[in-house]
Amino acid sequence: MITGELKNRIDSIWQIFWTGGLTNPLEVIEQMTYLMFIRDLDDTDNIRSKESAMLGLPFESIFTKEIKLGDRLIDGAQMKWSVFRDLPADKMYTVMQEMVFPFIKNLHADKESAYSKYMDDAIFKLPTPLMLSKVVDAMDELYVQMEKLKESDVRGDVYEYLLSKLSTAGVNGQFRTPRHIIKMMVALMKPAADDEICDPSCGTAGFLVEASEYLRTNKKEEIFYNKQKKEHYMSHMFYGFDMDRTMLRIGAMNMMTHGVESPYIEYRDSLSDQNTDKDRYSLILANPPFKGSLDSDIVSADLLKVCKTKKTELLFLVLFVRMLKIGGRCACIVPDGVLFGSSTAHKAVRKEIVENQKLEAVISMPSGVFKPYAGVSTGILVFSKTNHGGTDNIWFYDMQADGFSLDDKRAAINENDIPDIIRRFHNRDLEAGRERTEKSFMVPKQEIVDNGYDLSINKYKKAEYVPVEYPPTSEIMEKIMELDAQIEEELSALKAML
């Protein structure tokens, strides 16, 4: 989680923008995002260069050749953060305004790419050289602090803290899924080199970024030594949709910074008729917004056929089933109400997944996972699309700790069920004999059906009662009388002293 020192660094940068005349919070966030991206380009280019040298792969830096900007040819090295940051303020401002910003706007050759689409209307708005110089220095200090916390998702934490400064933050469910939960879900699904991965409510593309990093770490040789698979990874593997252009812009930059050249990041209301995807993806990873209700007139008619409801969390589950191809897998976060809600729509959605698809796992998470931004209790559903059933025994896990305290501070602690969850999930054949008093256990499909498709773990988990023996009533009464006599004696002694 974000530290107090990081918050202070961000607040000081915010203050520079504010006193310099840039007071719209959304504009401040956008300008900070552009600057972080420009700095990350330099860092990422250096890392890719070193990786390529180690692997013996050819590599061409985006900064090494002359770059054409309008009618001019510019030395690419001038565009590096590590170079222009040391220039005098006036010169730095000129380079940023006339070279660096046009450079990043035209960085992608494919004008139809997600990056080009969402950077096309990007505008450099810092008004003065002095303000830019102060912000650049403050950004360097921020990155030094972030580097000390490199084991955690610092960039995501920074962005979420920035979002919290918007009065609308969180109204539409724009709460970032904690990175360690995303990592767990990706590890559960084990993305493959030929997968087509989608997040229909992608936000800043956290799930897609983590899936790409998992593949880069675990399938490096399979993907990067095969021309077709590398092309698939770069251009045809990752798909994300959202209705917030700022989120999409940051998502596209996030993916590009992490080495995915052409992700398909689109502006789209996934629940509406404009989303025609059906039987399309082999893996869906998502934490859809739980913003309550919406206008049913804008919802795709085929989703309402399965369950007539206005609740987004139910409609997204139906959507996931529709978008997956046969054999496709899904891991998604749902609010607890989805697991045990008694309405006709709740039961219809659960029945669809249990009876017509293959429900594999239900992981119950503690309510503090999304603190300090939300205290809602959530769970993770893991299922595969078959359209012919296949649910047999459903694996339940009662997560009690995720490595952080469950209060608003979310301080790191030793207790962490996540490694155990991943290990047990991938060895579910050993889970059959577990008692229902343990953290994980199997429940047969018929029992789920008999309970109205209730998927709440509390419905099936058994509490372990330890018998406590109390002394006979007569012995308790005798003890009470002894205490009364002792009190009477001490009160008399006290009275005598007065």
C-alpha cells in the first residue's frame, strides 16, 4: 500500500501544479501520467536493451536513430528523460513542447492502434518552464522513493491515490484491484502462449499487464523465439474495454510500457449492444464494477434473456459466459451478494454457471481486501465455458489473510493464504478428503443444487466446536457466596477506618 512519504511526494507535485495555475484535478492526473510515461519509456528502453543483450536478441532503441517531427530530423537521444532533465528550464520546456510530446503522440506507427487512438488528443498543458523544471525534479524524487518499494505495485498505488483526489473517484467502481490479488488470479489461470485474453472492464489494464508479465516470465522462450507467437503476443492476445477515456489512455500506455506493442484497448460499454463479441476469448480476467443498477434499455437483449436484472455484477457474469469460446476459462471477482442472493436473477445466473458451464472454484475473500477504498466482502469465481455442463465437485477456499492487515492501514503482515490457495487449486485432486472445518474443501454439485445454487462458503463450512466443561452449579454458588463474604468483610474494615 502507498506510504506516507509517497503521499507527501505526490501532494508536493500536486501543489506545484495547483500554484502554477493548473487546478483541474483530471488535467493534473493526465499531465502527471504523460510525464510518468515519458520517464518510463527511458527506463524501459534501457531494460529491454539489457535483456536483449543477455538473450542474444537484436534490439533497436526507440531513441537511437534520427526521428522525423514535421519537416525536421531530430536526434532521438534528445528525447530521453535522462538527457533533457539536465537542460536549463527554458531549453527543457522547448524540448518537451516541440519534440518530446509530438514524439510520444506519434510513437506508434499503426494509427489505428489503441495507443495512437488515445494519445491523439493528448495536450501538453504545463504553462511555464519553471513549473516544468520543478515538476521534473519532484518526479525524480518520487521515482527514487518508488524504487525503494519496487516489490509492490507502487505505480498502481500512486495512480489510485491520484484518483482519490477526484470527487468522482469510486462512484463508478473505479477502484483498482490490489496487485497481489491480480497476481493470484493470473497464477490460478496460468495463461498460455496461444490464449486470447480479455478484460471487459479493464480500467488501467492491470489484469492484462499482469498476464503479459506472467507470460514474459514463464513462457519467454516459447513466445519470443517463435515469430508467430511473438506477433500474437504483441498484437492479438490482449483485449480491454472501458468507458473512461482517461483510463483507456493510461491502460494503453501501461501496456506499451510493459512491452506489449499493440494491445486492443477500446472505448466500449461492454454490457450494451455495441459489444457483439461472442465465443471469442479463451481467458477472461476481470473485476467488473459493482455500481448497483443501470438502465435496462441500454443493456444487450441477449444478456437479459438469461437474467432480467439491472444489477451490473450479474449482467457481467452472463456477459463473460457469452464472450468466452467453448473451453475458455474465467476468473472474476464478485460481491458476496452474487454468491447467495435469493432473487430470481441471482439464482438464474448461478444456475447457468453450475448447470450449463463448469464451475470449478469459489474463493471467499475477507472484506478488508479493498480497504481503505471499499469494505465490501467479495469472492472469486473460477469457471470454464462448456455449454453442456460438467460441474462435478466445486472447490471452496476460505481466505482469511492476504498478507496485509484488514484495516484501513493495510500494513504488511506474515499471515498470507495466497501461496496456499494457488498450490491447493492446482492440486485439487488431493482435496477430496478434506474436512469442512478446514480452509478448503470440496462440495458435490448435487448439494449445491439442493441448496438453491447457494455458493456462500458459510452454507457448507462446518464450525469446529470445542467442548467446554463447567463446574457444577452448587460449586459456582459456593464460590459466589465466598466472594460475597470477602467483599462484606473488606467493606466493614473500610468503614472502620473512616
